[in-house]
Amino acid sequence: MKFIKFFAVIIISSITCLPAYSQEPNKVQTKSTPATGDLKVIMNGLLDDTKLLTEGIFLEDFAQIEQAANNIANHPMIKMESKKKILATLGEEMSLFKGFDAKVHNASLEIAKSATNKDLVSVVSIYYQMIDGCFSCHNKYKNKISKLLQDNN
């Protein structure tokens, strides 16, 4: 079942990446993002980088895979005022929330390392772990945190 879900994610992700490929093939995108920012902006940046990573996997473009994975690992931090609101809301669950972030961060670093070694099998295996971290966090916290930050703006 996990295998089927993995390929469903890959197929869906590839559909979103194909237009980007047809416009500018093999172009590695780098970002100049602020050190801290709005959570929605950060999440949209992570989505863009995940699309770029997925495209790199399909194209077997290791430079693109490495750059996208590094972008994910080094994403901007959320603003302190938003962090405080999230901490107050999640309380004891904050360690689980941070654990999901750590899973995505560590997996993206491993993906970058595997891309440096041109090990596509490892990249894809770790990609699945990274996506699992994303989905797990979104499944548990997206609605709660979105509403929290929306209500306080």
C-alpha cells in the first residue's frame, strides 16, 4: 500500500512539474529568501522546492535535486510572534510538530548528499521519507495552525 501511495505522489507531482520542464529545462533555481517569514509564504516556497525536487528526480538532474533539497533544508524560519502562537496552541504537542520538521529537514539533507553521489535510488527512497514527514504534519496540524494564524492577523 505504501508503494502505491508513493507512486501516486510521484505521478501527481510530475504533472505539476511538466509545464516547468517544457518552459525551462535543466534550469536550477536558487532562492534569496529572508531569514524569517510568514508561514504561508514559507510553505509555498517549500511546495515550489518540492516540485523542483520532483522534476529533478524525473530528469535525473542531480544538480537540480541537490539545490532543491538544500532549499528545503534551509528554508526560512517562521516569525517569532507566529512561533509563540503555535507553541501556546500546541503545548505538549510541540515536540511532535518539531519532529515532523526535523524529519523533513534531515531527509532533505540526505537527499542532497545522495544527489552529490549521483545515487538516484537513494534519492527516491529518502524522498518518500521526506514527503511522509510533510503529509504527516499537514494531516495533523495544517487546519489548526492555519486557523490560528489567520484568526490572529
